[in-house]
Amino acid sequence: MLSTTGIIVFILLLAIAGYFSVMGLAKLYNRVRIGRPIDRSDRLMERIMGFFGRQDCQRKIAREPGAALMHLPILYGLILFALGAVHYVLEKVIGLVIFGSPYFYLITEIGGIALLFGILFSAWRRYIQKIPRLDTGTWEQERFIVFLISDISLIVVAFFLSYGFKLIGSPDYFDHWRLSMAPASLLVASLFSSVDPAMAGKLSLVFWWVHILAAFTMIGVPRYSPLLHPAAAPLNIIFRYLDNKIEPMEPIDFEDEERETFGVNKLADFTWKDLLDCYACAECGRCQDNCPAYLTQKPLSPKKLLAEIKEHLEEIVPGEPRIKTVDGHWVFDQQEQKSEDAEDAKKLLGEVIDEHAIWACTTCRACREQCPNMNEHANKIMQLRRAYVLDESDFPAEAQLTFTNMERNSNPWGIGWADRANWAADLDVKILGEVEDAESVEYLLYLGCAGSFDERIKKVSTALVKVLNEAGVSFGILGTEEKCCGDSARRLGNEYLFQSLAEENIETFKGYGVKKVITACPHCFTVMKNDYKQLGADFEIMHHTQLIDQLIKAGKIKPGALGEQVKATYHDSCYLGRYHEEYSAPRNVIAAVKGVSLVEMPRSKQKGFCCGAGGGRMWLEEDIGKRINIARTEQALELDPQAIICNCPFCLTMLEDGLKDKEATDRVKVYDIAELVAKASS
């Protein structure tokens, strides 16, 4: 047990470490709170329990064996080791021994060994393997990471040395019994067994103080750390969006006369949660390694995006708040921040964040899927696009043509709206406006713009109608009353156009008493299922692969054989897969078709690679780097398939274009799942 002087020194060091830790957290709070308010206080218990479960986070880490071998020992080793370390402090400071069992010390030291292994392995990955995505890009951050690795290693090693020398210097049988299963301490004791017991006792105390100083240094680190990730990440997970896997864009109230801007023109236009994301980022680079734009040489890195926002935030709010008294109470005073409107201040649009990076995003959410800390990258990009479109009127010319076509003809192609139902002229399809009792029709079949106007995708619409009719499904279409769902308008930043189209569709749906909607487009599916709810919609939305899967399971569809064995690979669309975690229904349908031998691409399911058309990119030129659809087509062709199966009109278009570019259209065909089922049912 420590002397009185030792206890006083311990308490003093603890107070100093606590002060620096609190000031570091206050610095984080001071910066984040300049963002707009957003309520994330609901369902608090669910949020907290979700953090402690963190199964989704650990699953993401475990996808990469090397990262899992590093991170999981650090996480679980730290938990086990911390219990023993705190116990040792209590023992030394107040003489309290709660656990005397050798098994407790065995578990503690296993935790310490695991922690030390994880830390050293992380150093090996970063500085020996030199994994590119781990590069932080700044010497300040690299220097701090070296400090972290060194300090944590010192905490663990000093703990082992202190207990090891305690074994040598203690005549107490109890000490020897309880440490009889502590592997690291026993190793130290055996290596230094020749040390005089009196000297060993002194060395044990010295290394205990080294352990304490290193631990208190770690506690006080947040004040000076350029990486507040350990403090921000748990908060970010607790305050995550709960209702869906993917958080929809926040709608704009265009009737708010006090609103000056519609997009994010400066940091204060982000929410505090958006800014917290930037500090929760561990800069591990998982997002970057899975970003189709980054992997095809576009100037977009999701990791860099958050780092640039954080760096700009630290320029605007440079430090921690001051502490002062107000009415006799100690409070944090907001430190004077720089004006983002000052002449010498960098502009968020174009200067802090590259304009080309903003328009390169396909909103595929591979970044969000891979992030263990649940950061949202795509929504920030779309908010920045809103600023370009609605506030600056500065956006690609192709986007302007798309908007004009949507405004005039309710479709991005600009084809006359009166031709919308022409694809169904020779088919047995009900049009709700021509049905006496529209509410008697169970499903609205919403084909979307591609299914109504694109010559290739019309074949998918025809195949789907055939499948539904054979299954006896009651459905109808809107015909010329159908409008574009507005997905591309919203993703490109034209929120006003999106809301106009969405409200027209919702009003039409309600007018016919629509309760259930089928769509063959994952973009329509997503925007109607998630985004339309913000505007008062309440419909049951199904993707056609989900309905076909149900019909097959119910025995209403019995696909036959294709007539010959076909080697096929399946392309997961981002808006069905990552947005809704729907990976099984399409594969179930493919498995039900006899004669299809499915071979998965390495980048499939959660790691699926975008076709390049999402986020409104379908309508924009791709003149930087390699075309994303070419990269995806090459990935498919590596498997030497005879067919590529997909579930999205955009994906189908992009993959067929990719095959044309690779001159592979003679040997490889692209099919929508509805076409596959219709062909097998013929």
C-alpha cells in the first residue's frame, strides 16, 4: 500500500489527468455545437444498448481478417486488462483486494497480452506493411499515433513488470498463490529471479508509478489529441439514426420565410451530428477502399471529406472553451470563433471541399456500410449539392437538362409524358384511371421512367407483367398519370423539384386508394419507402424481386429450366442491397431457376461495387478517371460468365454499356431477374 505522500501524489495526478480529459471533451463539444440542432435524444435506452452491443460495428471490422486480428484483441483485451489494472490501483492505494482468485489474474494478463499484441500488430500494419488507406496525411497525426502505440504498450509492460517484481520481492504466500496463473508476471519473475527481494520490491513500486503515469497521460490526452475518435465514436454510435438502416435526407421547408439558404454553404449549416461524424472518424480508410469513385481515380475520398470538414472546423473554432463563473456557477464559455463569412476565410464550397469530389459521388453508401462508427458521408455530399443547385445555381450542364426534362415531361429523358403508357399498349394491363373500382386492385405497378421510356428496360417491364399475370396477381398501372419518383432530382440536390414530383405522386396514389406498390427499380423503391414518408406517404412498397420470391415460395410461380446450363454472376444494386440489406430475395429467385449456375463476384453483397449510375450520375458525364461501369464490368468478366443478372434498370444499362466497351456482348448477356423468371417460365 502507498504511503500518505504517495496517496496525495496519486490523487493530484488523477485530478490533473481528469482536468485535461474534461477540457479535451469540452473542446470537442465546443466545436460540434456550432452545427444546427437535431433531436437524437429519443429511445435513449435503445441507443445505449445498441452501443454496448455494437454487433454491426464488430461485424464490419471482422470482414477484413488483418484488421480484425488487430482491432478485436485491442478492444476485448482492453476491457479485460482494464479490470485488472483498476483492481491493482485499488490494492496499491487503499489496500483493497476484491478478487483473490488466480483465475482473475489469469484473465487480466491474457487481456493485457491480447492488448499488447493488437497494439504492436497495428504498428506493424501501419509502418511495416504500410497499408495505404491508413495514411493520415499529416505528420501531426502520425506523431500522435506513434505516441498512442508507445504509451499503451508502456501501460501494459509496466503492469507486468510491477507484478513480476512484486512476486520476487514478496514473502507473502497469498501474493504467490493468486499470481500462480498469471503468465506474464511469472515470466518476469523467472527472468529476473536473481534480483535481490528488497530491490525487487522497490522496482515493483517504480514500475507501478510508471504504469500510473502512462495511464494518466492517456486519460489526459484528449486535450491535445488531433484524433478525438476514441471519445467521439461511442457518442456517434449512441446518437445514430435508428428508424432505417440509411438515414434519408432532411426535407427542406420551402415555406419557411426566415430560411436564408437551402443547402450547406458553411459549417453552421451542418447539424451537430454531421460535425460529430468528422471526429468519430478513425481515418481507418475502409470507406476509401470501398468507394467506387475513389477506386476509379475520382477526386473523392470519403475519409478525406470528413478530414477536410474537421480541419476547417478547427480553423473556425480553434480551441477549447474558457471556464468562467455565471451567477456563482462554473460554466464553459463559448470561445470566440472566426467568421466563416470573413474575406480571408476559406469557402466550404470549392475551396475546402473540391467541387469535382462533390459531383463524383454515386451515393452507393459503400462508405457508410464499411464504417464501424456509423458515419454518414453521402448525406453531407447531397447537402453540399443542394447548396450548389438551390443557392449558387452552379452545377453541371447535364444536370440542368435532366431537371428541365423532369419539370416538363416528368422523366429525365425528356420524352413526351403522353407516351408513358405506350409500352403496355399490347399487354393485358389495367390502368387505374380506367378501372371502375381502383381500390379493388391490390397492387399499383409503378414502373418508373426507365421501365416506361427506355427501349431496353421496356422489355423488363413486359417480362414482369407476364410473371405477375401468370401468378394471378391483381395489379394496375397509372399510365400517363405516373410521374418520375424524383430520386435523381433529390440526389443531385434539387430538393424543390423532388418534393414537387413526390407530392404529385403521393396525391395520385391516395386518390386511387393505393395501399401496396410494386416497383422494378431500386431507386424508386428506396425513395418511396424511405423519403416519401417525410411527405406524409404511408404505402407498402415492394421491390419486384421480393414479390417474385414470395410468389415462388407460395407456389404461385414455378420457374422451369432455361433449356441449357448458364454460368451467371449476380450484381447487387446499391439501392436494394446496402440501402435495405436485401441480398437474399434476388438470390432465392435465381436459385429457383433450373439451369443457372451462380458464381459470386468477390465484391458482392455488402461489399458490392456500384454500377456508377446512382446519385444522379446516370445523367452526368464521367470524364475523370476510369468509368465506374467499366470497372464493374471487368470484375464480372473475370469470372467468365455467360450472363450477368441484375435487379435495377440503371445497373442493367450501365453493365450493357460496359460489355459493349469490352466487346463482350456476343458472349455475355445482361438480364433483369424478371426476364430470367419469364424466360424460365416460357
